[in-house]
Amino acid sequence: MPSMPASPSTRKDPLHADASPRQRPTRAEELRFQVADEITRGLLPPGTTLDETALAARFGVSRTPVREAIRELAASGLVDTRPHRGAVVARPSVERLQSMFDVMAELEALCAGLCAVKITPAERRALEALHAEMGDLMRQGDFLGYREANETFHTSIYAGSHNDYLAELTLSTRRRLSPFRRAQFRALGRLALSHTEHERVLTAVMRGDREAAASAMRHHIAIVHDAYEAYAQSL
């Protein structure tokens, strides 16, 4: 007998999904990730026009997800959209990017602090298992696998705060910074350092130490920003 579709009350949303298995990105998300990666790596320099038709053909999608990807990239400051000019590659100012990371650090610190006092036993086990898996990915040098698991780690912290509004706001802000957070893993030795920083966050969460968890996460996001800047200056 075919299984019945999940009811709205039983479907998992991104904020309350288990840490594993992880969902694969859609073709539209892959498009956004790839274009963002090419911009942050300097393969698409500022001033380059992004042609919707060419991008749709390249990724085998309609122009609708292309437009959505361009809107997301514009929100990150990587694309400038103007009437009668189309989408053009841009770069956020140093001040703008610093402001975005400052807000991100405070939001994630708040999530981590709440997670330390509100996380459930099942969430604790899942977070510990994910961190152990990320250690294996780090030792294997699995850049792509670690990067995807990293997003799940942070989302799990948001979910563990058990504050849906805060989690949604933090996830939305992270989405804007996603191109820069993903690019920072290209910095030499970044996987090992990231895992060590996660270890400090996890230890504080497992101890139920709200202040230490918030401080460790705030410090982690500040380092992520510095790692991206170091990578960008090396191009």
C-alpha cells in the first residue's frame, strides 16, 4: 500500500529537522551557490552582467529560479539590479559587510545561549553526533561535505533555542551572508579551526552554560568574518 503524504503537522521544516540526514540543495539553490562562489572567487568581477537566459540554459532551469537567485544575491550585496540595466555583479562595502556580520554574531550568540538552557535530550544527542561526523569530514579534508554539515550545525543551534521567531530571523540573516560564510572555508586550515570553534560552542551548550555558549558563538562568527576577509584579500 502506498504511504500517505505527511500531514502539515508532521512535515519537518528547516528549523526543526533532525541534524542528519541532510537535504540536498535544489537546482535553484545550486545555481545561487555557484554564482555566489564565482563572484567571491573573483571569476565574475564587479561590473559583469548576469544574463538570465544564459544562466537558465547553463543550469538547465527556467528563468524563474534564476530571478530568485539574483534577488538573493542582491540581498547579500553581491549583485546590483537597476531598471533597464539588468543584474550586474557588485561587492558590498567593507562597512556594510562588517555591519551584517555584527548583527549575525549577536543573533547566533542569542540562539546559542538559549540553546544551552532549552535544548532537549534528543537534540543534544543529534548535535553531538553531527559534531562527531564533522570531525570525520574535517580529517578527510571533505571541503564540500563539511560546508554542508556546518549549515546543519548552526541550524540545529537555532532550533535548540526553541524560539521560532529568533530562529527564523537568524536563518534569514544567515541566508544573506551565506556566500561569504561558504567562501571562508577556502582559507588555508579553516576546516580544522572551524571544528575547534564548534567544539567550544558545543561544550558550553552541553554544560548548560548560557553565557559561555553565547560568548563562544559570538567569537566564532567574528572569526568567520576575519577568515572571509583574509581569503578575499588573497585573491
